Amino acid sequence: MIEPDWIVAALEQVGTKEIHGVQHEPKILQWWKLIKRGGIKSDETPWCAAFVGAMLEKAGIVSSRFESAKSYLTWGEPLSSPIYGCIVVFDRAGGGHVGFVVGQDHFCRLLVLGGNQGDMVSVRPFDRARVAGYRWPSGHPFDAAPLQIVNNDLHSSINEA
């Protein structure tokens, strides 16, 4: 399987964290600029969509260029089931969450590489019941092979940030 360019870019950012207080993580502020939302000057503004968008833009793909996770529900091409590297949008109280699917665990939870997961870029498990949609960049080929099971004993994410 060939690693999608946006996943390569995203994996390089694992561990990037918010800086609480008056200072802000320069990488996160740059991600806002990459999605044409450079007016946002805080790393404490929900930034999961900025992360996804910036990784797509780094790969030469025009993102939704919007700060809403749910903006990805109408972006790209819909998928009926998850595949490695696809964008997944979740419902949550007060809004949504967006990230990239990178596998599943033994409980069939999706393993999601995303930003603003515990105030950082990380891989966390999410229950499929929360999925609002799966998307793929228009015009890019994909491998529809089943998701790999990855050993993971983390608790499901229920409240991103």
C-alpha cells in the first residue's frame, strides 16, 4: 500500500501540542494560514479542521478551507465505509470532529490521526457510532483494502480538545 501524501505529512506532526496561556504553538497558527484562515491567532480555537486542511494543502490538495469539522461532509467524494487515509467526520455535542482513519482496533473502533485530540496531534480510537461521514479527495485513487487491526488499548475519545 502506498502511503497517501497527506498521511505522511500528518504523521510528521504527531506530538505537536497547544501551548496553554498567552503563547501559541507556531505550527498550529501556520496551519490556520495554510487553510486561508490566517486571522485566527490562537491555538486554543478548536483546530481539528485546520490540521486536516493543512495536511491536505501540504499534499497539494485544496481543503475545505473552513474552520468547521463538518465542512468536510460536503468536501471531496463520499465513501460508504472507511479506508486507510480517508477523512472521517464525527458528531459530538456542540459541533463535530474531523481526522484521518489510519486503522481499527480489536474492538472495531476507528483509529484516527487528528489534531486537537487531547490538545495535540495524536492517534486515538473513536466509536463508529459517532461517524457522520467518510470522505476522499476528489480525483485521487485509493486502495479499498480492509482496515488493518492495530493493537491499541486506549479508551475511546468522547470529547475532543
